[in-house]
Amino acid sequence: MQLYNLEFTEEEIKKSVAGDRLLSIEIEFSRICNFRCSYCYVPEKKECKGELSKDEIKDVILQAKELGTRKIIILGGEPSIYPHLSEMLNFIDRHGFDIEMFTNGTGVNAELAQLLAELKVRLVLKLNSRNREVQDRLAGKEGAYDIIQSAFGHLKDAGYPSDDLFLALSTIICQPNFDELVDMWKWVREQKIEPYFEVITPQENALDNLWLSVDSIKVKELFAELSRIDQEKYGRDWEPQPPLAGNKCMRHQVSCLVTAIGDVMPCVGVTIPLDNIRKNKLGHILKNSEVMQNLKNYREMIKGECRDCDKAAECYGCRGAAYQLTGDYLASDPTCWRNQKQIVSEQE
């Protein structure tokens, strides 16, 4: 079983949990971004104060290595416009990590695409619609569609996707793109690209844009259809469950987030600062965090419908959605279609 595209075995995950270690880590180089996505977990940032220096980020990465980390996931802001990106990518590669980077494509020119290919960086390009108007609206930027298509072209010229060069498309499931998602899924598969279709975490910008929301029953039907397509056309067998189509998210077993200002959090959805790496070492923070220990001990700590669910052994819902909507990161996921209380509420 693989979780959240982390490519780790159950045994590796169990050992990591038992030893208060990590297998991957998510890092924000900067929160500066040129898009204003209507669903983004980060408020608009054109300039940021107090962000980690590149040397501080390198130190965090080395601390993560000491804890067993094998994969660095680069988030933002927008990493492709980070001024020290090439230096940081080479540093991460020299220390033997696998690298995955989420990007809106802005800075992905021919030169960067070639470097990404040379380092075998796993690329996740954000594309929410193949309709220019819808994509630009969701990105909050005129010309966003063209930026993404340009990046896509440079990545294809550099050899993406291939057996050695992983490429995925990150797509948020929402009302404006909902009717095209089945066709988009098939198109992504035909392109030999991995689809990352994800339910919106209700936080920050998404809370100001409730017109994006899709009710859980429609999401359930979508996931069921995508599962059927994968099984019949592409020989992929997976059971539908939120928040990721065709995948599972239990990232707190193996990962954490370090923000651009050094706050250590469980993930982008569970926005509880555990401590700051400018004050304490990463290993100390994780080992002494009650929040992280509770999440690792999820079978005992998760509450309500999620605790009693027949999928509880391999799923604990979206902890981000639970925290953002209830204030309790251990509460049942209010957005999951298996949550009967949530379903009754929707039907009333």
C-alpha cells in the first residue's frame, strides 16, 4: 500500500512512526506568488517579511536528512520564481533526496525545464481546467492558462513525462470545472501524466469563495466514475475515498510542513504551529509535539464517524478539513461522504 504518492511501504511507515522519524518533508521556500488562486491556502503574498534564508532552508533539509527523510516536496508561494531555486535544487540533489515540486509554471522556461529533467525532479503542474476562461478565473490571473501551457511545452521538450521523469497535474475539484473533470481525467491518463484530483480544503481563500464548493454526494459520484474508468480503460484498481482521487492521504505518519517563516506544522491544512525551527531543532519539535503524536496514534485519537468507519485502518479523512471546519484536528471529516452526520446535514 502506498500513501499520498509517497512511495513508501507499510513497514517503512511503521518504523518511521515508531522512531519519531520522517520519510518526507514539505518545505515552502517562499510564500510569494504571482497567482491569486481562489482556493489557495495562502493569503495573497507579493512580499513577505521574516522568511527563511537559503542557508536556513538548507539547514532544515539537513536536519530532515538526519531524521531519515528521503523526499523533499517543494511548495509555495510559487517555487519557480524563487530566486535561488536552481541552487536549492542542486543542493537537495547532492544530498541524495528525491525531489517533488508543485508549480503554476510561471518560471518554467527551457533552461529550468532542462535542469528539472537532469535532476529527475517529480513535477506537479497546477491545471484546474482546459478552458482558458475557467483556468484564468480560478487562478485569479489573466493569462494563467497560457503560462501553464507554455510550461507544459517546455517540460515536454525536456522529456516529461517518461518512465524517469514523473509529471502530474494538480486539479482542485470545484463547481466551475466539475463538468469537465471526467474528460480531463481521461485526457491526463492518455498523456501518460498522473492526475492529482483533490477536494478543496475549506480554508483561507476557499472560505471567501464558497461558490467553488461541491457537495459530498456529487464528489462521491465523481470518484466512483473515475475509479470505473481507471479499472476498465487503464487497468488501475482503487477504491473511491476522499480527499484524493485514486490515492490516500495519511501524510502525518511520515511527513510535516516547514513554512517559509520556519513554523513547523502537520500539513498545509492543519495550520497549528508546533514550534519554529529558529527556536528548536526539527527532531525535537516533532518528538515533543502532542499534536503530531496524536496524529500518529490516529486509531486511538480520531473521533466520531471517522473513528468508527470501516476504512479507519487506512484512512482518517482530511485532517485539514476537520480542523478548518470544526477547530478540532481530531474531529471527523465534515466533508467526507462516509460521514453520515454530514450527509444528513446536507439533505436538510
